[in-house]
Amino acid sequence: MDVRQLRYFVAIVESGSISRASGRLNIAQPSLSLHVRNMEADLGVPLLFRTAQGVQPTEAGEILLRNARAIVAQFEEAEREIRGSGAEPAGEVRLGLPSSIAQVLGVPLVLAAQERLPKVKLRIAEAMSGYVLDWLRLGRVDLGLLYAFVEDRGLRSIGLLSEALHLFGPAADPDTAALPPSGSPVPDSLLAGLPLILPSPGHGLRDLLDERAATEGTRLAAAIEIDAYGAIKSLVEKGLGYSVLPAHAIRRETEGGAIRAWPFEPAFLRTVHLVEPIDRPLSHAVQAVEKLCRQTLRDLVRSGEWSGAQMRVSS
């Protein structure tokens, strides 16, 4: 029994006779009768009985009719979705972003998606990089942006842009007397002598800082460890220590005078990677969001909204 036979059976019952169904389907009456007999043979029960007006379903036929209508409707819906997959993108797309990226990319990307991909429901989940990677591994998000190159077998990393990290500290602090004026470059070796507020080990930024310190032959001592960029900035503003974030993540606080910031010399860069699964095909909607994400990043870098960043050539 196949979907075609189910369609024929539904048409026969709805038409009330095999002859009328024959005209409706443009199929010879003997052929329809044969299909009914084959279905009855497969199921081992009669499905139709004859009346003076035509045919009616038996009790078993009523059960088949109810289920056949649902199956045919589902199959037709699947056909429509498949045929429409090459047209306008539609469906849900889940994107995982670290907090510092969500701060600059989230709103522009949502606005762009509403304008250019009206049938796509974009869901953005924000967390530290380590959690976003876990979501990708578990299939809880379709795409993610991360600061680390991921070498998992089922995932692919594509470098999109590089951004400069800055040291930042409280606006008024006696310890900053030895530091140059805000905006002046400082060596990254300076970090080893400062009370630092950092994410815990295992998160992208912390691992990057620890690796950089190891190459300098030093070790960073975090006075406070907290896995939330907003809280890190608040603690720095209150004078509890110093931290490191990209320029765009502290731009508002720097311009408002709440903190002071210093670029590193030589520049301390990290790369933003697009991470996507390679063990399953990407839907048309996911591919469209990926393309829009790249374009939005380019627009943010070009306009200066993503300060201290530049696109990589391959992106």
C-alpha cells in the first residue's frame, strides 16, 4: 500500500462511487476497482460496500479513511516544503553567540533578518564561548560564533574577523598612576602585575590570555573569576581590578568616562570564527542566516561600530 492508493481510496469515498472518482482522478474505473481489491487483500478486510447510490466505507474503511486523510495531508505538506526549499528561506534558525559578540552583533542581525528574511524565525542564545561550543556539539544551536578554532570532527570553523583586545581599568585608581594616559599603548607583560578580573579557566578569553602569558614566561593571577562580561565590567568600574576585552565591548563605558582603556603594543588580536556542523546538511534558512551574518559583520566593521576589528580576506 502506498500514498497513491491512499489518495485513490479517499477520492472514492468522498465521491461516493468508483465511477465518479474515476472521472475526478482521470483514471479508468477498472484500475480503481483493482486498487481497492488489492488494498482489501493486503489488510484482510473489506473496505467498501455497495449501496443503491454507490459505495460507502465499512467500519474498517472508516478507520482507513481517517488515517489516509492525515497521511496524504502530511505527504502533500512535505512536498510543498521540499519544492519551496529552493525559494524564499523559511523556518527556525538558532544562533549561539558569546556575550561580547551579542552586544555588538545581536540587534543589527535581528533587524537585518526581519527585513531580508521575513519567513525565518531567528533565535539568538547568548552565553560564554564554552557554553556555545557545548550547544553546537549537542545540536541545540545551528550556528555559532566563537573566539577559538574548533577541531571537532563534526564541526567546521571559518575565521571571519580579527579584533584587538584592550586592557581596561577603573576611571580613578591610585594604581593607575604608573600607567600611561588612557588610549596609550601598553605591553601585555603589564598584566602579570595587576589585580585581574577574568573568566574562569576553560573559557576562550581566559585561555587566550593564559597562553599569551605563558609565551612571555609569566603567569596571570586572577583576583576575581566570574563568567559574565557584564559583571566583569561592573566590578572594574567599582575599582576592584582590571580586565581585558575587545574595544567594542567597552566602548560605551570608555566614552562615558566610567573606565579607562589601553591598547596593547604589539597588538593583542583574537579571531572570531563561524562554527557550523558538517555532519548534517544545513537548511536553506540556516544557509541564508549564515550569509546574512557575514554581511552584517562586514557592515559593522566598515562603519566602525565593531571598533578595532578587520575582516579576514577569506571571509
